[in-house]
Amino acid sequence: MSLLMIWFVFILGEKITIQLCSTEEETTELLSRVLSGNRLASEALAKVVHQDVAFGDPALDSINISIPQDILGIWVDPIDSTYQYIKGSADVKANQGIFPCGLQCVTILIGVYDIQTGMPLMGVINQPFVSQDLNTLRWKGECYWGLSYMGTNIYSLQPTTSKNSGKTHPASTSSEGKSPHPFSAVISTSEKETIKAALSRVCEDSIFRAAGAGYKSLCVVQDLVDVYIFSEDTTFKWDTCAPHAILRAMGGGIVDMKGCLERSAGARLSLPELLYHTENTGATGVDRWANKGGLIAYRSRKRLETFLSHLLQNLASLESQT
């Protein structure tokens, strides 16, 4: 809607603020002004946004929790992996359940955080393009949610997509410093060569490339990989708040990668979790809300600690060879 508003400000010289009005008729009239009097389209859109939609989930229905609304902030990404959405590829094949690109990588992210502490409290990931009916060409989606607040940790029941379910993850290592059962990671195609080289030693062949920060985090939520790792500072608070809340509810989280690598080896320090309530000092524009130290999303802290140990060893080994 914001793009439509900007367009009509330019053409008509009129600024129109899009909002949900108190009645369907009022919303129709407002949309009609933006859509050049297209009454049919305006009525269809207004009808959708005024619908009462009921969601039920046995896990959520089983608890009674009250969170003060005045401590809540929200980050929303209405279309994560925008390029994949525009491109619209529907015939991409998955690699061990992970899509490298295509509509399956598109997500809608809604994250709620505590404005006092910056910790994520609630998250929703909507994956609208999961599977397509070849007869009707209609798509079926999935919705994932999690809540982590004051000792209450609960999340939606997951589809059986996990490739790690039922596996054990031994912490012992071989003489080369590799785990006999390698870790698995999902990364961006733009990841640094040094990180990819170290990961190839830690994860061997279990490195997957995928589009969309939200989708890569979802791969961790679904237990398709152990970690999502990204060393650059080109993800933002709206990319990570929702999956972070879900992962916290599951016993995991999303941490600052640089902060993790700078921790003293063997020190039992708290993990540098990403926070969502403060801007980056000295930054301007959207960079004020960038995840400056990179990130690592994980489901198991024990598994993460072992992974970090292997990653640090191999990064140090690679640096000594240069």
C-alpha cells in the first residue's frame, strides 16, 4: 500500500494515508481514492481486511498468560525475500528439504519484543508458499509461532520436516578437529570466503545456500539445519525478531556472531543475544537497525557451543596459513 500511496502523491499531488477504518464501507471509500475509483477492487480488499479470522491452536489454548501491552514493541517485515516474491519461481527443487530460492523462501515476519530489555517475546512466521496444487494452482502455506515470557515457553506444533529428528549429535571429535557427525548450516550466497572455508571443515557437505533471512531462520526452527550463520551486517531487526522469539521458546536463540567469536575460549559467558530496542550508535538510515555483528541462529545451546569451538579452531587454522 505504501508504494501505491507514493505513486498517487506524485501523480495527483494528494497525500493519502492508508488505514483500517471503523467500517467496511469507509475503508472501501478510502481505497477507492487510491485505486482511481476502482470500486470492485476496493470492495474486495475492504472485505478481506474487515473479516473476522479465528485461529485456534491446542498448544496456545492450553495456557493463560497476561503480558502488559505497554512494554511491547513490534517489528514487521511484510515480505521477506522480496526478490523471490517478484520473480515468482514455483518449480525450484528442494535439497534435503531446503529450498535455495523460489517462492518457498518468501516469509512474512511479525516479532514482538520488550521495549525495556530488548528481548524478543513473541514471533510469527507465515510461509505462504509451501506447496502448490497442480490442478488449481492454489498455494498452501504454513504458520509458525512462539512465545517466551517470564518462564513460559511455548510454540506451535511443527510439521514433520526435520532431518535431524531422532539423531544424536556426539560432541567428541576426530584427530582433524572435525565432528564424526558433522554439523549442518544454512548460509547466504554472499557469505565471506573465509567463513565458507571454515564451515566446509566443520560441516563438510552439510552446507546449504538459501534466499531470505527469514527463511534461513525458519530452516533452523524446522530443525532442517543446526545453525543459520551470516557474518555480514545486512540483516535487520525486522528480519530476526520473529524467528528469534520462536527459537527462544524452543530453547535456542539468535546471537551476535562477532560477539560469540570474541568470547574467551572455554569461558562460560552468557551468549550475546540480539536485542531489538536500541539503535546502532552513529549509524544513519536503516543501518540504525542493522544486526551489526552478523548472526547465528540455533536451536540448542549445547550444540551451538560445540559448533563455535570447531568454527574458531578452523578459522584460526586458516588464518595461520595465510
